[in-house]
Amino acid sequence: MKDSDRPIGIFDSGLGGLTVFKELRSLLPGEDLIYFGDTARVPYGTKSAEAVLAFSKEISAFLLGKKIKLLLVACNTASSLALDEIRKISPVPVLGVIKPGAESALKAAPWGGTVLVTGTSATVNSRAYSRALAGSEKKVRVTEKACPLFVPLVEEGWCTKPAALIAAREYLAPFRGKADVLILGCTHYPLLKKVISRVMGPRTKIVDSARAAALGARQELVSRGLLNRSRRGRSEFIVSDAPARFSELAYKLLGIRAGKVAVKRF
Ligand code: DGL
């Protein structure tokens, strides 16, 4: 098999990475994509760094065993805590979502503007976004806020229920009107964009990593001569538990027809 014909591997703790998958699919229609959702162990954001690292390495090794040509870590928590270690075990390029998310925010923010980073507790505690934003020439003021209930709400399919608005108000009402840009620093959060935007008000631009991460992946493939343009790409979905539920929510929340979802338990 030619290197360019090999699939791209993508993973997240659950459904959230599908927001990245969707962008990737629309940008790279010729690629075979293998998505892994660690539904048995979601959420990652409340787990220890050691646990997230161990899960991430396990999944990466599994996807690498499928002879992928690129690995996209479609999870901010795993990107914050495990990217360097995954790169050590990977013979193929490994991309995360923190850098693309930070770059999107910097594009959207005015000079000296205020950026509010939202994410899981693990991502916020790692300060990965603050570091990525501080590396830029454009200086912005950064505040980080963990929103730990957002992931379970999304995994429950409760993205537009009153409970989602109550949680968003609890976490974000103190920042209303005070941020120029809000980063959805968790791949689950774009599914809550409506309620988050309602709480933050019209002044705040909301950005996420999905589009920028997909563009980065395409750029990486182009620069390595690995782009597959020849045909219509296939999508394969694998989870660590409850495939029917994953399939149902992928369709309900994102309009993705996952078809037959395989199970891989660790
Ligand atoms: N969607 C993931 C992220 O981007 C993980 C959320 C979780 O499992 O807590 O951080």
C-alpha cells in the first residue's frame, strides 16, 4: 500500500473529537479516517495526568497498529498532557488541538485584548493554552476557567436543555461582556456553543480548534506528499464501550452517520 493511501487516526475521550472529525472529513474527502472514542473511560478532564497519559498512549499504539499516516489528537486534555510522550512512540506525525486553538484565538483577538480559555480541569490546570498564547508576538491577557460539567452534559446529549444553560451561567456569567475572545478549549464544547454564546453576550467572539486543526492536518499531509485525492474516503468508528449509544448521539448531535461502530476494549 502506498503511504498516501494509509488512513488518518483521530482520537478523543468520547464524542467531542467528532467536531474535529467533521471538519477533517469536509476538508479531506479523499482520506480514510479512523476515529476512536474512549467511551468506557470518558471523561478524561477530571482524571489524573498519569491516567490521561496512560490512556492516550494505549490508544495511540492501537491506532498506530492500523498503519495510519498521521495521528490527530482531537482532545484538548490529551493534547495538554500527553502530546510529547505520544510523539516519542510514534513513527508518524502527531498533531494536537492546543496550538490550532491558540492560533485561532490570536487571530480573532485585538492587540492587548482579553482571552478566556474554557476547558476541562486537567487542561486548565496544565496551563497549556496560557503557554501557547504567551509564545506569540501579539500580547493578550489570558484567564482560564474549568467547566467540568460541560463534558457529561454533551455525552448525555443535553446540549440545548435548560441544565446546559444553568451550568454555563454558573461557570461563565462572571465573565459576561469582559472577554474579547472565548476559546472552546475542549472538543466537546462546540456542541454547547449556543448556550455559551448566550451567556457571554454579543461582544465575545467564540473560537474552537476544529477547523484550524483540520487545516493543519491537511497542510502536514501536503508538505509530506501524503495527501490522498484519488477517491472517496471511508470512515471507520471504534469505541471502547456502548457503540449503539455512540452511533445514536453522533447522529443526533452532529448529523454523522457512523454506521457499524466497532468495539475495542483495553
Ligand atoms: N474532549 C476532550 C477535550 O477536548 C476531553 C473531555 C473529557 O473527557 O473530559 O478535552
